[in-house]
Amino acid sequence: MKNRFEQYKITPALLPAGISSDGSHDPSAPVSDGEIEEALAPLIPRDCGHSLVRIGGPGDGGYLLPDDFEGIEACFSPGVNNFKNFEDQLAGSYGIKSFMCDFTSDPDKLRTPLIDGLQTFEKKWLDVEAGPDNLDINGWVAENTSPTGDCILQIDIEGAEYRNLLHASEDTLARFRMIVIELHGLYLLRDSAFMRGIFRPVMQKLAKQFVCCHAHGNNCCGTAHYTDEWSVPNVLELTFLRRDRVRAEALKLSIPHPKDDINVSWNPPVRLAGAWLRNADPGVSELMHLRQSAEWMQHQIVESLKTQKKLQVQLNACGTRIQSQLRKRFGKFENVALGKQASQSSLSKHSTSEGAAGAINGRKTGRFGFHTMPENKPWWTVDLGEIHELRGIVIYNRMDAFPERADKLKVKISQDGTEWTRIYNHAGRPTFGGAMGDGCGFPLLVNPKMKQARHVRIECAGRTCLHLDEIEIYGCLPNARPAAGGGAKKHAARKAGKSI
């Protein structure tokens, strides 16, 4: 298993004195609360004497910077991915050049074209050694700017920020008037190698020349709780201003700032509280957090109503067609699972009050009827009450999110609930659809070939969540078969796993 230094590609030359490259320094000494507080102290925002402006637009990729752009020569942006709203606004509003790099992208992949004379792009990584595929931050800055011009560093490179900042010379860092950085992996602050060999040295290095003037929790990846005073988002966006540019106004901040925006729409905003508010007005900060949370909830309600309306239109359009196909295949057979007793391997926090019964209530919504926890081989089972001759099993996938989780679905049957026989394995086949039909794919039809069973189980291989919309099981009691020659007989021999 790689140690933290190998994970973050921290070479021995970058390590602070006294830290060994195998990560074995002081292995018995846990990271204390005091160490965490000391390391995080430089990240507590304070007023810098400049109003903050949002650069890059709403949502992910937008950041708050001090309104102190006059005289800035260039911005350096490693890790731009395929969009450059931040750099476009710097060019359009302030005439600032941007030098960008990202090995995963190309100029023709960028959502907006490069601005001639103001933007350049290199298909390279930012790393500690220059090479055919790499740029070194010291050389990159020196080669593209005058010796004394001020610059901006905007860095979001998924954990590589640590080794590049450790590698950056003090002179290179002094060239940056502002640094906008997204820190990753903050759930590792209790890890001694990460804390003592990576995180704390980087924060101490920045604190020599910079003051943190803004902090924003990225709501993509949760929060780590360390002490009563310190809850730290696992991904944290920070803005630093060089100390010589700070004005001594010392105003109380609002955290969150009124111009903050959430990064991902499906998660609520992350709240920075406790020690984060040492230089903030707690009352104003509380009101701002409540306002932004309320705006997020309102947005969720509006989007949910839009989704429900869209789903209902699709359900209405496709429902008649699907039911017509089912009548052709099964004739007079009834859905013998409707309202029977069902169970599942676990209950997710997302589960409805119906639990497993949500899959056999006769209602198809396009969402999930039941939901398990993420676990190994999750399952759902229905007890039909007595042995039935099974003619068809129709499985409606959840279509609002993660339908691919059912790609390794298996169907098993049993007469006693103890001995199980697998009658279908979906592994290796395309993702099947649900009640919306057509563009989302049709539900899955499994042909049990008239086998007799009392229990039917749906199971997924591997570690995943199992969540389906509705499950219909068509059949009859062994002594109550429809007359031979009907639609049921005609379709009973169809191959297992064929979609409607």
C-alpha cells in the first residue's frame, strides 16, 4: 500500500526536515487537536480591506477575489479542464492575460475559444519537474512574465496542489498578488504523514507571505469533524492576498459571503462555523447561511416539480404502450406480487416508509420504490404466499439517477425461501429502463419458463445499492391455468431477459 507521500507524489527533496520519505516518522504519535488547530489557523479568513468580487460566474469554477486587479500582469491557471469562464472574465473585465495548462484537455475542447493575445493553453501537467508533458511552476512564471510584475495563481489540480506549492520558490510565490486554491483530501488531517509532511508545511509556507481573505466549503464531498471548533469540508476553496496588499480596515466578515454560490446543485451548502467565524460577525453569518440554505431548498423544490412534471408526461405517453405489450405477453395472468409481503437486505436512509413493499404497490414513478444501503450483494425478496407457476417477471428500473447500478442484477426463485435457483443474470447486458420507456429504455422482462416458486429474489453482484421502481410478477396457481392456446401460452416460451 502506498504511503501518503507516494499517493501525493511528494519526493524526498520536497519533504520538511525530519520527515522520512517512507512516512515512518513518529508513527506512534497521533495528530493532536492542537496540531490541527495550529495548521488550520492560517486558513481563517480575515478582512483584507478590499471588497470581494466573483470571477468565473455562478457555481463550480467561480471564485471570490479582492477587488485589487490594477497592475496585475497575468494569471496562471493549471487544471482548467474544458472551461475557462474565470480566465475569460479576467480578460474581458480587466484585460489580464491567462496562461493555462491541462494535460486532459485540448484547445478545441475548450467551451470558449482562446482569446488572441490574452490567452494561451498548453497540453501539459503542472509538476515539480519540467518535461515534454510537464510544466514547472517556477520556470512557467519566469518565462512568461516580466521579472517584477504581479500575477494571480488559480490552482485546482485535484491534490497535486500540495507538491507544486512545496516546490514553488519563495521568489515565485512572491510574484503572486493573489492565490485562489482548491485544497483536497482534508479528511486526512488526522493522518500524521499528510498533516506533518504535506498539509502543515504548505500552509506555513503560504502564511509567510499571504493572508486568507476568503474561504468557501465545496459541497461536493462532505465534511470532516475534528473538534467542537473545527469542521472542515473535505474540499475547501481559499483565496489568499499577499500581505503587502492588505489594508488595515479589520471589518467583520460574513461567512458565507453574499456572493458565494454552491458548487453542486444536488447537495446543500456547506456551513463554515466555529473557529472559521473568529473574524466574522456571527449574527450576520448565521442569517446569510440561512438565506443561502433557503434559496437552495427553493431551487430543489422547483427542480423537483419540473422533474415530476417531465416524468409524468413520459409516464403517460409510454404507460399505455407498455401495458399493451404486457397484456399481449401474459394474457389473463395477474400480477401475483401486488401487495404481498416483501423484504430487503438493508434500509437506506433514503428509503420510504413503505420499505421493500414500495416495489409491489402498483405505482410506477420513474424513481425508486425501495432502496438498500451500499453493501455487498444487496437483495430484495417477495413472498407470494404460496407456490405459483411463474410466467413473467417485469422489472422497472429507477430512471431519475443511477440506473446502471442494476447492470449486474440477478433473479432467483425458491419454493421454501432457503434453497434458491438463479433463473436470470443481467451481467454484460445493456442498462435496462423503466416506466418511462422509449428514450430511457424499456423495463426488463425475465421469462421464468413456467417454473414454480413461492419466493422471488432480486440481487445485485458486488458492492452497490439496489433500488428499483416496481417489480411485477405474472403467474397463477398451478391448478388455475388459463385455457391452452391463449396469449399466455403463446408467449411463455420467449427467451429470458428480452426487453419489452
